Amino acid sequence: MALKFNLWTDNWKKAWDNNVFRLYISIILVMFITLILVYGRFLDFIEERPGSVLVDPFLNSFAPLEVTWFTFGIIYIK
């Protein structure tokens, strides 16, 4: 396992010596942090918009069923 870790660290050291790689990593980090900061406000804006309920005769012909535990069982069955 140590051999693979050394290979990994050597590759990162080589990449970090490349100025273009450092520029790309810096740009990606700035974009990621900006996205995290803006995304919450964007979701708040989307949730506050008025909406409308669409009439669907096909879905209205069925009664709602509680299938939470069934779905949970199907997802986590081994």
C-alpha cells in the first residue's frame, strides 16, 4: 500500500510544480466556493416563487398510499 501512496504523492508533487495546474486548481476552488455561497440563495429564491397546481385526471383517479417502508426495504435489501 505504501508504494501506491508514494506514487500518488509523487504525481501530485509533479502536478503541483506545473503553473497551469495550480492555476486550474485555484480557479476550480474559487468557483466551488462561489457556488456553495450562491446556491443557498438561489434555492431560497426558487422556493419563494408562486406556483400553480396542475390538474391531472389520471393521478386524481388513484388514492395515495403510504409506501415509505416498502421503498426503504427495496432499496436496502441485500
